[in-house]
Amino acid sequence: MLNIGNKQTRVDGPQKVTGKATYTADIAAPFYHAYVLQSTIACGSITAIDTTAAEAFEGVKAIFTHLNLPERLKNKVDYTDPLAPPGKPFRPFYNNTILYNGQPIALVVAESFEQARYASKLIKVTYEEKKFKGSLAENLKNASADRAPEPAKNRGDFTKAFKNSDYTIIREYRQSRNYHNPMEPHATSVEYNSDGNIVVYDKIQGVASSLKYLKGVFGLGADSVRVKSDFVGGAFGSGLRPQYQLFMATLAALELKHNVQMVMTRAQMFSFGYRPEVIHTMKLGCSKDGTLTALSHKTVGETSTFEDFNETIVDWSGLLYKCDNVNLEYELTPVQSYTPLDMRAPGGVSGVYALECAIDELAHEAGIDPLEFRRKNYVDYDQNENKPFTSKELKACYARCEEVFNWNNRKSLAKTDPHLLLGYGMATGSWEALQQPASVALSMNEMGTFTIKCATADIGTGTYTVMSQIAADKLGVSLDKIKFKLGDTAFPDSPIEGGSWTVSSVGSAVAAICEKFQYRIFDVWKRNNPEYQAVAFEAISFQDAKLKYGSKTFAFTEIMQQASKDELSIAHSEAPADGQDTHSGYAHCCVMVEVTVDKELGIIKVPRLVNVSAAGKIINPKTAENQLLGSMIWGLGMALREEGMVDSRYGRVMNANFAEYHIAVNADIHDIHTEFVEEHDDKVNPLGAKGVGELGIVGLAAAISNAIFDATGKRLRKLPMLLDDVLEV
Amino acid sequence: MNTNPVHFTLNGKPVKISIEPWTTLLDYLRYHKKLVGTKKGCDHGQCGACTVLVDGNSVNSCLCLLVSLDGKDITTIEGIGTADNLSVEQQIFIEEDAYQCGFCTPGQICSTIAMRNRGEINSEEELKDWMSGNLCRCAAYKNLTKAARRIYKES
Amino acid sequence: MKPFQYTRLSTQDLASGTTLRDSTILAGGTNLIDLMKYGVEKPDRLADIGKLPYAQIEESDEGLLLGALVTNADTAYHSAVKKTYPLLHKAILSAASAQLRNRATNGGNLLQRTRCYYFYDTAMPCNKREPGSGCAAINGFNRIHAILGTSASCIATHPSDMCVALAALEAEVHVLRKGATLVIPFDQLHRLPGDHPEKDHNLEPGDLITHIQLPTEGFSDHFEYLKIRDRESYAFALISVAACLKVSEGKIEDIRVALGGVAHKPWKLKKVEKEMIGKVASTDNFQFFAERLIQGAQSFGTNDFKILLVKRAIVRALNSALNPS
């Protein structure tokens, strides 16, 4: 084992630091550029749309609206994608109905981006507006459990247990809307070939999703369209579903029979999915000694009027601690907006925010240290599913975090600035460790270089690097002998890159195909060396690109010279491990934070953030740590910065830009630390690895909220927590 | 066509062209020169992905009209180093894993170089503040800070 | 962007003044190009003043003369600014990002436009962008909006940090008008919205800011620039305070306080400052001063907190100025 577990620098690093990593909008071809005009009302219909001036503008090639959408895109057309929630997916230009503010209502295609953008402003639109309710709060009356999936089963008798509890709390927590905003705006570049076939470069977390959508909408056969995505400039869930630029660029390319590129503006990055605003009602009870006796978690979330977006939010409250009397409810209410979309740790981050705030409040009521309270209610099996965990080293996370943070002596730390209040808070975090079916193909060339292909993605997570590490180790070759290729529908199927399951799913497939290929090498070696006919596979090893048997070594390249051409390539599909059925797989973490709150000015800062995680085998601690730190900072952003400001009068996002939608900047980050505890897991998947992309954000906002209470005595119970929320009046 | 002349140096080479005045430096680099290492992250000076060096200073190329850069010396990520001949800064970014998705990376690297050129950093706070003009949604800030610190001190 | 004619001005072009009158002036462009892309600004002609001879900083007996075309960064890092006008140094460096400061000019900083959400969104009513269309901010999101000097037609703020420091320092703005130099005291450059929020300032078409004159007194012993914002860098001020003090034997000899993020212009009241002369430099008196300075403040819902916060910020800034750490 040379690479797995090592802090390997990224194999795609040289491309990234030289500007040679080609993201979707970087594809070089003579493109027409497409720009979308969006509605300025949230509800009603278009009564007139005049494109005359825009059509006459220099460079404009075509304008598409509901008035000239080809009929074939209207009837018996499947607009769904693999992750479409129940309901009717949005159909661009289908008719004159306006379903949300910012809806695409016209597409201008021109020779340059600037021409297309300006021409779009020359289009005159007349609307008939209808009344609507633009916020979750205004639509609460319409909340219904019928539109939401059923949560985990209730257990015990919550009402009775709550009544009999020594300490109880009933609390409401609110989260505002958050937008993904990867640095790379969503983009699609369509190359139109002379034979009428298209190659579509799309910003997506899995090219198969784009392909499915294109087939359904445009009726394209598998041989007439290929989707590629070599580099993805972050996504965080925004690329889990094809976004409207895919439709637009493809529509224009097919109609104009020309290469077309559409890149969203930053403002347009606020015109599709988002983490929905939710309201949680928590009722918790415990006994005098801190035993959690009753727990009820009800969440109401927003969705669109046309799709029922749902997340697993309340189930987390039945999972994290031992509790025999649990009541879980989940409701959705439609608002005049686009459909929400899974965003980094969807559901978990929301559910655990409310739970971990409530747990802290209950521990405080019972007069028990919040860490001790959590230890007291530790659970080592999944009560929702009634299954054991594949592994759970959360206790070790608690212990290590306590030590690194110096939790027990936290109060003795001196305050340096008389204006500042100091506070400490903690939370537990968890995320699923799932494995999905994944397929890979491997081939070896005469130079001994292995090419492994899979339709998966690298959204910044390190897929290229980690898969190369796994393959290098399994094959016994150096890292530079591995070429891992991804992001192409011509490659074997992969699950979409999401859910923190890529290492688990694709990594296990890579490991398996490499092991398969070892047998292939072994077979060819034996076939051409009759003297070793009796040698068992167990008696040989693979190192330094050589097969080793006793003191003898045989270079792969020499052995495989004797192989047939067919023998140099191999394919493999890996099914999820049995443990995925019999056990529940989760990664866990403990997070502790220090905050300062300016007594008079309300300014909240986070001087210290510590996370200790248990996530099975860590393939590359360098990239894993980086991802975890990033997701912790997302937690900070969610807690203290990010708020999609929807003006409910207009149903319009008013801060659709990076100047007023505040994501964390470098200066926001002070002392931040993460580390992993040892966690052996032989059930979750063959690698024993759990994903870490989402874990760090879960619980973090609660820890900050709890720390603010510790500092100020105030429970803010809302996100984001801004300085005006803590100002003493 | 409505164009205006402009002369400048791009990655060491003199350029003399006449161009539509609304062409930003960023669009010129990406659409006209296919120098796509410089990224469009917001197009409004709010993210730093388009950062390049003009006379050694970091600027948002999305907010500069090319015609207004007459006589200037422009350096993009492509002029800093190549995969076969990485600059010190690029090497440090790789070593420190000062990125994840890589989209903001060219701009971040330009900012570290401009920071060193300016030479006005006296504290960790000032360093972080300087680097705050480059958003990183992956939030690789800890490693970015490490890399920026090394570049400021070592090179 | 709407297509436009572009002219690169030379000194000779200035003499006639016609081009300036008919054009929108382009200097660094960091705000103008931004607004043009959103369709908020739609000039037919741009006059690029980048080659005009206003890119120097000159020291003299009258203080420091900042060329309008010197970048914000070159100004902040100039040795005389760091030494004599550390308030200005700090204010400039608290603004925007390194990249924007490297490009934005001093003249442009003075004329940057508001960050009001509704001003920037051409789909929304805004009297400043489109006179007579209404103000969506008054009953909408106004957390970043003004509490002083507002009108029924506009509650926007001036977004600059640099201007708040310049107001406190009582700088003067040199304007070229019809071939002659006009000197405008800083507090007369910007205006309150009244019934004409489309006008940010008192300049006339054809006017060109050439310099900013800093007076000799830079208050380098007792100053503070306190900026309160939603993240620790790269964010506009919710509230900012530029505070300058001269103190003798515990008593106030001179006091200058300008506020950012609370009005359509940097907010400063000479009359209230004069009342403080001779009083003890104490928290109590600073509190009294703060009350007087923001007398008549009115908030609009989500910016209610600003009334309390600005008072505390003024006191904090004055105390910091009094007792530099």
C-alpha cells in the first residue's frame, strides 16, 4: 500500500494551477452565444412579447419564446431527470404562464454574449399579473403532509413520555433559503456536428442525468448525442439536476444547426434550485439525570407549485440519540418560486440544525454539560431502521474533540477584549455512508499505462486523484501509470456524484476491476510460463509494475506482450456491499466552536472551529481534510452569512449577486482544524471508506448557535444569525 | 463597425488591435484569444475569478474595458507558468492543496503574486483581507492562506 | 451593455469641454461597467479620462493633493497617507477588495452609486434609477438603507468608505468646470435625495473632478475608522464611523465624525461638533454627541437596528480614537 492513506497532491493539480483545466464554458469552438430573458413577475401570464427590436439588433441569430417553440417539444415529451421530485418538471417556453419570478421567457442567440445580453433587453414583454403569496410564512396554511414523503416510523408514546418528562422544551427554529452558487456558473456548450449529432458539454454532477433529459425532451438517440464534463467548478448539489441552460443551448443548437454556448450570469444562478426555507417545531423531554425520554420534530418546508421537493429532515432526530418515544412529522407548502434542490447534506443539515440546538437547550434546562448530555444518550444502533451500524466511532470523536478543543477548560480561557463576550458550543454531525452500483472499464497499453474510465464526475472532490490512488495501489504501479477518465456518457455508468458516495461506489468498483485485472495478468503469465502452472494466486504479489513470485519478478509490460488485444481491456460492475442492506451506514463527527460577540455592536466572529470525524478509511487525507474544512466553512456561512432574500411582494430574490449574498471570504476564517479518528469498517463497502464531502456542514450551524447562547444568554433560533439579531435593545 | 484602437502587452507580447469598446478585458481574453484560464465567475467584480495582473497589480478583468488599458502590461495565468514549467506560486498551490474544484485558482494565484509585488502585508489579518477578493465556494481558505503566506515569504 | 461611442480624452480635448458634457466619464470603471452590464447605466458616449494628468499625489504646505486618477490602493499605501492620514489609509483598505482598490480611482470613488437592491434590479421600481417609478425599498428590504436625511422618494445610502474618511477630514474637491477650477468643500459634494434622488451629487454635466485636497491636519494621533459589516472583508458597510479627535488635558479641542451607511451622503454635522469643543472627552459626552448627531433618525423596518447600532458605533469609534491601542 503506497498511495491509499497518503496525503497525495492532486493529479489534476498542474492543469488547475495553469488554467488548463477546461470547464464547460472553456470549450473552444466557434459558438453562438445564448442569453435568457427572465420574467419580472412571479405569477400570471404573458399577454404580449415583442421581439422585433431584438431580432433586428446586430449579431442576433434567433429568438425563442413560447410563441415559436417547436411543437415536437410540447407533446408527449418527458422533461424529467433522474432526480426529479414528484410533480411536473418545469417546461421552458411551454406556454405563456408565469410560475415564478425569474422564469426564462425568451432565449436570444447571437454571435457574441454581449450582443445576446443587450438584445434581450430590447424585448418588450406585457404581463397580466395574478395575486400570489410569495413566502413560506404566508403559505403556512397550505402546508400538508400529503405532498411530503412519510418520515421514519413513530415509536413509543411521545405524548405520554413528554408529559412525564422532568424537563421539557418546545421550540421553533427557522432557516432561510440558501443558494448553492458554485464559483463556476452553470454552462452548456453544444458542438453541432455536420452529421447532425451533437456533443454536449454540460455542467452537471453526472453526465447520465443530462443524457436522460436530452433523450426525453429532444428525442435524441444514444448515438446522436454524447455528454461530457471533464471539470466541474464546484456544484454542491446545483448540478444534481440538469438546469435550464442545457435545454436552451441544445434547443438553439438543434434549431440553428450550429454550435451554441450558454453560460448563466451570476444573477441567473439564483433563478433555479436552492436549499428551502424551513420551520422546525421541536418538543423534547428528558429525565432528571439527562436521559432523553421524548422527542418530536415537525418540519414545514417550501416547495414550488409544480414539484414536491422533499428532503430527509426529521428522520435525523430519530437517529442521532437513543430515544424510545419519537414523533416525526414533515409537511410541504407550495410557494410561487422555482423548485428547491438538494444542497450539500440536504435534509441532514436542516434536521440536525434544529435537533442539535434543541438538545443543547434541553441539556441546559437539565443543568448538564452539553457534551456529557450527548454521551449519556449515545446510541449504537439505528432505531429508525432497527439495524446495527456498519461502524460508529462517534465516542472517539467526542473524546478527541474534547481534548483538541480543550472543552473541559474552556471557561478558564481569558477574555482579552472587554468589549467581547466569549462563548463555546458543540454539536454532533452525521451523514449517510451509502454505496450505489457503479461500472468501470480498464485497459492497459504497451507502455504499462492503465486507463480507467467511468462516467462519474470530479466536482472538486478529488475523484481523479483518489481513484488513481486506489488503482495504483491495487495494481501495484506508480500513480503516473494510471489515467483515470471521467465525465463522458461514452464511459461505463456511474451514480451521480452526490450523497458523498463516490469513493464508496466508484472507488469500490475501481478496486474490484484492478483486482480482476491482477487475475488477468496472472492468467497470461501462467499461460506463457508453463513452469508456473501450479502457482496459486495467493503466492504471487504485484509491486512496481511487476508480478512477483518468490525472488523472481516479471514486468507487466512483458507479460502482457503475450496477451491478446481483448485481454488488455476489462469491464466491471460493482454492486453495493451486503452490509448496505443488513446495516445502517453513517459517518459521524463532533464539532466544537468558539465565538466572540461584541457586546455593544453585535458583531459575531468565530475564532476557533474544531471538527473530529469518523469516516472509515480515509483514502487521501489531504483532499479529505480540505473537503471537510470546506464543508465546515459552509456551516459557518449558513449560520452567520447566507440568506436568499426573497421579497415576498414580488417573489423575487433581491440579493442575487455575490456582493449581497454573502458567502464566507478568506478573512472570515480563523483557527480551523479537522482530523479523523481511526474507524475500521468491513461492512459499509469493500474499501471501508465513507464520504466526507457533506459531513462537516452537519451540526455546525447549531454549534455556532449554541456558542452564541453561551456567550450572550440568547437563543436566536434562526439562520442566518446576523449582528442585528444579537444587539441588546 | 464601431471599434477603437488599443495597444498593450499580453503575456510579454505586444498587441495592437482595434476592438469594440464594450469588450471587457475578460471577454477579450476568453472569446478573442481563447485564453480561458481566466474565469468568469460573476462578471461584476464580486468574486475575483477573473483576476489578472495589469502592470503587476491584480485587477478584475471583467470590469476593465480593453480599450481603457492602452499602454498597459497584462499578464494572465497562461503567462505565469505551464504544466511543464510551473512557477513557484503554482507549485506551492499544488503542494498546499490550495483549491478543490480549481475554478477560482488562476485568479487566486494572480492575487498572491500581486500581493507580493505590492509588499504591504504586515499581518495575518492583512494577508487574509488581501486574499478575500477571491471567493472560493469550495472554501479551501485554510490551504489558500497557507499557500499565500508561503508565496509572500518564500518567493 | 448598450453599444456606445468611446473617446480617449487628451489634455487638449479638455479645453473645449464639449465631449465631457455629452459623455459619461470613464476612469477605473469598477462601478460604471458593473452598472452598464446590469442595464442600470446606458450611456451613449464614454469619455475615458485615464490618460489625463491627474494621476499624482503631491505634498505641499496646504496638505496633500490626491489626483483624481490615482487608484484607491496607491492612495492608501502612499507614505504620506500612511503617516499623516492613517484614517484615510484604514478607510480605503476596509473597502471592496484588493483588486477593486487596485483599479478604482479616487475621483470614481466619490461618484460611485448606491448598493440599494432595488436600484440595481431594473425590474424593480426605483426613483433613483427611474424617477417617478416609486421606491420599493421603503416597504421592502432596507437593512442596508438610510436612517438620516431620507425622503419619501429614496432611502438609499452612499456606499463609499473612502468618502466617509474624506468627509471627516474635511477635504476639498477640485472640479474643472468650464476651464476653471472650482473648489467644493467635501460636505457640499454629495446631496440628500429629496425629490430628486436621481442626483447623487451637486456636480453639473461637463464637470470633472481633478483632485482631492487633504488639509494639513490628519488627526494621526487620535483617529478611528470603524466599519460594521456582514462579513469580515469584502462587504459594504452596514454602518461606518470615521472619527477624529484632538484632545488637550482630557478636553476636546477638535472633533470630527462622519458616518457611512446611514444616509445618501457621508453624514456629518459641523454644528454638533462645535458644541463639543471644550467638553471632557468622556463616554458620556460621546454618547451625548452621538444622540445629537443622529437626531431625527428614522428607520424603515429591517434597518430599525441601525439607530441603536450607530450610536454605539460612534461612541466606540470615539473611545478608540481617544485611546489608541
